Amino acid sequence: MIFSLFLLGCKQEALLADNVQLQSFSFDPSSNPGLKDAVYGTIEGQHISIRVPNSVDITKAVPSFKVASEKLVAYVGKNIQESGVTAVDLSKATVYRFVTPNGMSEYSVSAQKSGSILSFGFYATDNPDYLFRDYPATISKLDIKVDLPVDADITKLVARYTVNDGTVLKSNGTDFKSKETILDYSNPQTLTLQDLESGTSESFVVQVGRLTAPVWTKVELPDFLGSENVNESTLEFNPVTGQLYVAVQTNGGTDEQKKGIIGLYNSETKQWEPVGPATGFTPTRANLISLDFSKQGIPYAAFRDYTAGTNAQYASLMKYENNAWSLVGKQQGSFTKVNYLTLKIDENDKPYIGYTIDDRTGNPYPYRGTYAESYQSGAWTGQTFSQSTTGYYAKMFKGADHKLYYAVMDLTAGTSLRKPSIYRLDGDRWTLVGTVRVGPAESNFGGFNIDLDVTADGQIYMAYQSNSPTYKTFVMHWNGQSWSQLGEGFSQTTSSTSQRNNLAIKLHPDGRIFLAYGDANNGIKVTTFNEETRNWNAGDQLSAENGDKYEMRISKEGIPYLITIINDKAALFKYDIPGL
């Protein structure tokens, strides 16, 4: 300190003498952990140029320097620098001032980082059989780390990377090609980066860690969605914003307390918000609420509308724009009274509703008649399904192939047989997929539940519950040519007559098949299909109590959600996947 004060008191002329000769400027292994050999800078006049290896953090480098005089004080700005001790950020222009009792000199430092791996990761498009999303790595000096799902196969992965110009990356002496080279990352992999300009090389180590196993957790719903008595629930993701929407029908003592209510989860504020009035968006009592979205992300909702009049229990369609709900077409504009109502919007933003006819007059179609209609140019037009004229249950779907599907628990054959029939909308025409009444021979009577999902190439995975001769849940697969049973059926210990819509099936972006099932004795479980055993894995239990009317959706990030009703309240479950 005394020496510093002495120097600061020297005359200006002496300090500007520029006669302090710098002998060396370097990075030493003893001061920079991870550095194998010392790296020396080149001193030309009052300028120092030095290459910074990747094992040294250029923003926290610790230089060593030496001058002829033993009495030296070095500064960067007003901060004293100690050789081999003080870290400095050399990523920006840096000037050292070296002061001795005889004078002072200033040296500018130009630090150039050695050729480096600028980015590294494992991407879904390069590994379609193993990953459904991208996993960029964290690069710290010579360490490259990336965590992948616990169930991902890491023995045959392709990495994608970028490096500086003038560098070559090798693995075991051979070129390591981005988006091409396949390696087994179950053990650390060493990659050697050669800097062609300097002739130096450094070894990076890639380590693949495992994310913790995902678990099902319950999502707390806000009071306006979950705390009151709830009779039914559903959910959908907005394709534009990715936000989760939940719809419920409350079960109060009056029609005003039986309205439809919709809320969305705002991922930015981490809060649930009502979509329209929190007390309900429908004119009065409503149920069978079904959600879908236009390509622009505009929410639409169809529902059975109980507004008093000649068309009570006909379907109404509404959309939400400019912070308000409005009718699409006239109120209660469907062909007739509806049951098992669902809404889907096709690729041309044309709304479709599918249902069974709830009119017992039989004119012109029978009670439980199958029906689908679309809205265009201010009018609804529809049709029945000639091969499946009556249905015990019906539901409409939209596949990853962008086509609409209509599933019906087919009653047309009479009382002797009741199984699902599936139709696909091709253009403006509904066509039967395969044959009518799909299901294994051990199934005679299907219940009030069909769910399905469709791959981008048109493969269908359909689940339904059979009530005779035994209570079982079956999954059927359409491969584009024929139907076949997928895995074994799930035996159920009760008919669950008060909770009959207790299954759901959805395809994950990574190709896995998720199936939710349950009954009053077994609660709610979700399983996945095992491609090796060609059967179903042991299920994860979400709740010891059974739910009613399962609906499952998977977000674009790959997180499955399931909603149901437990003890007259909406219960939302989320498959928490670490890293998503």
C-alpha cells in the first residue's frame, strides 16, 4: 500500500516514461485449473496477442506477467492486478498499466479464443426414433453436458453441433459429422477439436445425464372451475398459443347454476383466467360442452342448449372473439335434439358437430340415430350414417392426419351385437374405415365409451369398454388396411354403471401410446404400450378413487394431461416430465 501511494505521488512525466519492459504474459496451469500446458502471449511493441484455450474461461482468465523490476504494480482501470491471482475479462478490449519506481507502460491485450464447439445437442429431427423434442447441451470449458429422458435410448444417437471456421472435430481419430455420426452415449464420449490455424487441439468430453422419471401430479384448479359441484369436464390446447383450456358444466340447483364455464391457464402469469364470465358463458343451462379452435386460435364451443322453447336441448355453437362470446349461426341451430355431442373444426375452419339424435318421435330419423352436420355460409347441413343408422354412443375426433373421424357404438345390427364403427371424412364424404362393428370376438356389447387417436399417416388407435360377456377395455389398431387387437384386454371388476366413460387414449409425439382406464374398485390408472412385449406396461395410479368421463390431451411440448370428475369436482392431472 505504501508503495502504491508512493507511485501515485510520482510526477506525471515519470509515469508516462513508457519504459517498463514487459517480459512475458501467459496463462499458467497453476492459475487456470484444467489447463494442461502454459500458453504464452506474443508481445509486439505495446500490444499483447494471446490465444485463450477452451479450458480457460475467457471472461475469468487469470494471466501471469513479468517485468524486469521486482517492484511492480499492475492495473486494469483502477483495479490492482496480481500476477497469477487476479481474474480478468479478456473477451473485451483490455489495457494493462504496469508501474515500477522508475516509470510506467501501458499494454493493450487482444485475446482470441481458440477454435471451439459453439453449440451441441440432440435434436428430434436427427433422432426420430428416440427423441420427440430437442435437447441442447450446456458447454462449460471442455465439458459438454445434456440431460435426456430416463426412458430414451442413448446408444444410437446423432448429435448436431457448430464449430468455429478453421476447425475439425474428430471422434476416435475419424471425422465426427454433425447430424450424421452415430455414437453410444451411455458412457462419456471424447471429441477432439483441431484448430487448423494454430495446430493445437483440445479434447471435449460429452456426458449424457438422465432426467428424473416423470410422475403424475394433480393440478390445482381455480374456484370457478373446480370447487363447485361439477357434472362434466373437458380440455383442449389452443394450437396457436399452446394455452390449456378447461371447460366444465356446473351442477347447481337452478338452470343458472348449470351453465358452461371455460377457463385458460396463462403460462406467463401462472394463473387461471376465465374465458368470458366466470359464472358461465352459455345463455342458461348447458351440458355436453365440446371445445375446439380455428387455425387462428379462436376458441369455439358447442353445447346442448336448454333455453326454453320448441328447440330446447338442440345444439348451439359459439365462438370467443374480442373478449366476448357470440353465437355462430342461430341459437339451438342443430337439426334436432342432441346427445353425446362433440365439436371439431376441419382444416378449412369449417365447424362440424357429431351426435346421436335424442328425439323419440322418429321423424325422419330414429331415436339414437347417428348424425353429423357442418356449418357454412350461414346454414347447417348434415347427414346420417347409412351403415350405422343408430348408435349407443358417438364421438367425433380430429387426427394428426388433419382429417375428422366419427366413432359410433353401432346399434344397427340389433340387440345381438354392439361394437364400434369408425368413419373418416374424406373431402365432404364420410366413409367407413374397414368394417362395421370393430372389436375382438370375446366382445359382444360395447358400453358408453369410445376414444381414439390417429397418426399423421392415418393409423388409428381406438379404445372402448365392453360389457359382455365380461367387463373389459380393448384397444384396436387400424394399420391402413385392417383392424387388429393391440395387446390384451383390461379386465374390470365392476361395470361402473355410474362412471361409464372411464377410458381415454392418446398418442405422444415420441410415438408412445398412453391409455387411461379404471373402475370403482381400481381407481384411475394410465399405462403405455410396450413395443417389445407387444402388451401394456403396468399402469401408474393417478387416484385410488375412480373418475367419470375421462378426457386426455397431450401438449405440443409432450406433456400428457387428463381431466375427470371425482366426487362431483373436476380433477386435472398432469404427467410432469422433467426438462419440459
